[in-house]
Amino acid sequence: MGSDAHPAIEAIWRIESPRLIAGLARIVRDVGLAEELAQDAFVAALEQWPESGVPERPGAWLMGTAKHRAVDMLRRGKRLQSKHEQLGRELAVQEELDAPDFDAALDDDFGDDLLRLVFTACHPVLSTEARVALTLRLLGGLTTEEIARAFLVPVSTIAQRIVRAKRTLTEARVPFEVPAGSELAGRLASVLEVVYLIFNEGYAATAGDDWMRPELCEDALRLGRVLAGLAPEQPEVHGLVALLEIQASRTRARRGPSGEPVLLLDQDRSRWDQLLIRRGLAALRRAEELGGGLGPYALQASIAACHARARVPEDTDWARIAALYDALAQLAPSPVVDLNRAVAVGMAFGPAAGLELVDRLLSEPSLKTYHLLPSVRGDLLAKLGRRAEAAAEFKRAASLTQNVRERKLLLERAAASAK
Amino acid sequence: MIIVKSDEKTEAGVLPDTEILTAMGKFNEELVKAGVLLAGEGLQASSKGARVRFVRGKKTVIDGPFTETKELVAGFWLWDLKSREEAIEWVKRGPFAETEIEIRQVFESDDFGDAFTPELREAEERMRAQAAGER
């Protein structure tokens, strides 16, 4: 097979590694150790498979190899302080090894194990950055190099971040479990936040020359879909997936010929991906059917769905969007949500109604340097025929934005209003 | 796109037995849980289909069934994956005994380059949007 086997082995790694790590973590009760064991098994596969051929059930082979290493490591007693603890773990691993069929054990438990792994990788004891890196590494099957490339930081930074995160989990003795009862909602929010952060970093990159990095969007979308399969009874998981699918459906339309951003209402809607829209709407329906009222992600998905359903911008149901922002503002209050609500109200009920809401935000400290406030205000003033005031607002907005292309656009609008 | 071919049974309109359905259901579930499966459909026997043949612009309608059983498409999946190798590995995990599964990469419309003009692209997507709306 020679070196041709490597891409195949890497593909197997991407498919198998999350459940491999999850299954091992349940046995050895340490995510960091589980990941090392899985890596060792992968290295063994890279050494052996090109000669011996890929085994019939590669997942079972990797699991078996990793478990044998686990026993060796535990016997050498390097990991655990007390002899008692060591014997306990050894027994647990030995039991697993004696189990008649690795595959059967793997299939039955792996969903639960993966969910435990998700909650552990997104544990609040970790910083947001650490959660993101660990989730991509353990659940996305990305290499450290791939994560570093995606976030445009040196490989050593990500490597350190992951090492430190694993150490923190061990030191804090974070249990490998799915939180129960009252703890669940908050912990789930932390998981969803990580997936949403990864998506957003791809959707509106905060660093680098490209303002989108679609690969990260795809990784986040995949993680979201996996999560929906693991926790199908959670409406907000489907809400998040719906939001991501619909936002991702616009990827092709969000960039102009020379890479410049194209705003939602200016996008060529024929370039939206209808398959993703259909999937997004289906996910939103699942969230709605589960009941209990829509959460923040499902509400945002509902807003995105209003746009997705409109074949032309004129068809947009702005009154419904305004009502959804209203609900969102009550659930997750934020001045930015209020500003969006004002835009929707302006579209639905006329610029004067929108302006009234925007003016209430003028004293909001967190929006002082937010260029979209004067930009939105300028737009409403222009529609009301108050041209001089509109021009001043566009100029102000231009002075606040960091984005060169956006500044140019705003200055053009200022000049047009002043005429 | 993962293309599953016909055999005598699918062409005879024989529905899969419980065992196959269970195995296929399990495989599909695994694909969903891995975030891989985007869409998929099974196709009815070619006796319910038709072909329109074009010869120098002249059109002839040919009713099914069609004889070249093993070349016919019996169903397809759309999978979202990072590489061809991943698709191969997933197909290997499928519950198949005696068949040949074909893996093909779907064109994104950006792959067509300049030959796919904005007007063509728009017409194409509009058609897709309509098709999606009618489902």
C-alpha cells in the first residue's frame, strides 16, 4: 500500500477519533490521557497499516490498541497517585478488555460517551479559547495545525492551549459526565456558545485578510449537526443548528466579485443554497415542535428564516421580524438586539417609528463607538428626507468603522445625502 | 454524492426486507449522528420511469423499464465530508453485500468558472428554489 495509505488512515482518524477518545475517557476517567492513548493508537496504525493493510474494522483495532496501552500505562503507575486508585482503574480497563466484542460495546455507549466528551471539552472551568480549541481537536477531529491555521495563530499557541486545557480538566477533577438537573441548561448553553463562536469566527473573521473562512463554518455546522443527533430532545440545539444552516446558506452570496462583503438585502438570493435553507427550516420546526417556547438561538433562527423565505427583499415579513426581535430583546436583552429591532420596525411601520426607537439608544454607553448606530440612524433620516442630518450621521459612522470597504460605502452615502 | 445501483430485486419492485431496512436505518442514523448526511432518496423501479432521447434534435419518449439493470441508479445520498477518502471510508461501513457503490463529487457552482454566466447561474438557482418550494 505504501504511502498511499496515509490519506485513508487520516480519513479513518477523522471518523473514529471522537468516539475513540470518548470511549477511552469513560474508562480512564481523564480526557487528556484518553486523547494521548488515542494518538498512540493512531501512530501505531500509521506504522502498521501501510504494511499489513487496513483492518476490516479499523475502529475496533484502534480501540483495542489504545486499551492495551492504557493497561500498560496504568501498570507502570505513572498516572495515579494512590495504589488503590490505580488498581481500581486497572480493573475497569481489564473488564473492558475482556468484553467479548469491542464494536458492540462501542456502538451502544458511544453516543452517551460523545455527549460526555462534549460537556467536558466545553466545561466552564476552561477559558472560551481553550473550549474552542479542545472541542475542535477532540470532537471535530482537527489536528493542532489545522486549528492554528483556522485561527491564524502559531501552532505552538494552540498546542499549549490544548495541553493547558487538558491539565486544567485533570487538576480540577472535572467528572466525565453529562450534567443533570438544574445544571444542565447552563452547561448546554456553554456548549452551544462554543459551536456558535466557531461558526462566527468563520462567518465574520475577526482577524486576517479574508473576512470569511468557510472551513470553520463547515466545522461548526458539522459539530452542531452531531450535537443535534446526540441531544435531540433539546430545542435550543435544533435552534442553533437551524440558525447555522440558514446563515451558511448565504455563504456564496455574501462575497462580491472582488471579495467585498455584500449585505443581506443586496445579496443575489438566487445564490442562496436551498438545500441548507430547507435543512434549516426543518431544524427550526423540530425546535418548535419540542415546545417550551423558543430560546435565543431558535428566535434568531426564526428571524433568519423570515429572510430565507422571502424570494425578493420586498417579500420580507418585517412585522414578524420586529416581533421576533421584541421577543429576543426580552429573553436576551442587548442594545444591539434593540438596534436590529429598530431597523425591522422602520421597515415594517415606516422610518419615523424606527427612528423613535433608535433615538432612545443614543445615550446607550455600549453603542457610543458602534458605527452601525449612526449608520442606521442616517438611513432612517434619509428616508424621512432629513438629508443634512443623514449626511452628518453617515460621516460619523464612516469615522467609527475599522473596515475600509465599509468606510468607502458610508462616505458615498454621506455625499449622496448632502446633494 | 453516493450512488447506489439497481439490481434484479429493486427493478422488480421488491421492497427490502426488515433485516436490510434495519441495517440501513442504523447506517443512516450513524451518518446523521456524525453530521455527515445532508440528503438522500431511494428511487422506484425504472418501469415507473421514462427516458427522452434526443437524436439530432428529434425527441423520442421511451417508457421504462430499462434493461441495463446494473447501470441504473436506485438511490443516492448527499454527504458533507472533507475528502474523497472520508467518503470511501464511510461507504465501507455501509451494510452492503453484493453491489458497487459509486462516489462522485458534486460541483459547487463556483467550480464552473466563467462558462457559468451570472444569468445561467440565476436561472439554475431559481429553478432549484422553486423545486425546493414545491416539496
